[in-house]
Amino acid sequence: MSLYLSMSLFALAASISPGPVNLLGLAHGVQYGFRASLRHVTGATMGFTLLLLLIGLGLHEVLTQWPLVTVAIKWAGATFLLYMAWKLFRADGALGDQRAGQAPPYWQGALMQWLNPKAWLASVAGMGAFAGGDSLLVWQFSALYWAICYLSLACWAYAGAALGQYLHSATRIRLLNRLLAVLLLLSTVLLF
């Protein structure tokens, strides 16, 4: 039981702490509302869980043999996160009712996790600390992490939706989006 508690606390700390995916979840919650932002939450959770599972099943070992792939992932991730910060910075601040058809797609959340250095670090560190090559623990840790990651990301989206209720103008939302874009940019830089 102490192992599962440790796994849970690690997953919670890594999932709920601010990072690029969480900041976008907050922004999507503000702009599109909680329900529509759950697409981002679901995609990001599925993308991360798949990454975590594959790391636990040996993907990390493959990448250590091909270090250029790791470098390419790192730079692709930084580029994608900077692109997302740019999109957020340039967003017009229209509220969800006006742009419901443009709510974030599932694939965007999943792709963000695969290109997010924080997700890679959490996957490698978590699997190294808790699974240690035991395939049963890999699957158990992945399942546990899925639930905690989903709830953590949903909290960010919910916080955004709650905050969005107080931002009744496109100008205010645009200002918040720009602040979040700067934070996303900083989090990308700090990950390196």
C-alpha cells in the first residue's frame, strides 16, 4: 500500500504542478468552458499515459541508443510549445459560445504531451523510481497515473472555466491569454 501511495503522490505532484499542458488547459477553460476543454484534458491524459507506458516498457532504452532522436524530440517539443504560446498570445479573446466549433481537439493535447519535456522527465523519473522493470508495476503505475493526471488537468480546466465567468469581455480574456502565453514561454525556457 505504501508503494501505491508513493506512486499517487508522485503522479499528483507531477500532474498538478504548473507546466505547458496545464497552462493551456486553464486557457481553454477560460475561453471555451469546462466541457469543451475536456477534449484537451482527455487527449493530454491519453497522450501522457501512452508515453509513460511505453517508457516503462523500454522506449527509454531505445532512445539512449539513438541520442539524436532525443535531441530532435526536445527541439520539436520546444518549437511546438512556442507555437502554442504564439497562438495563445494572438487569440482574439472570443468567448466559447462564439467559437464552440474551434475548441481544442483531442490530438493537440496528446501531441503536447509527447513534445513536452516535463512529460518525458516525469515518465522517465516515475518509471525508474516505481516500476524498475517490473511489467506488472508498469501497467499499475500507468493506470494510477491516468486517473490522477486526468483529474489534475481537469482541475486546471475547471479553474479556467471558473475564472472565465468573471472575464466578461474579449479584452480581459485577451489580456489573460497573453499572460498565459508568456508563462507558457517561460515554462518552455525553464524546462531546458
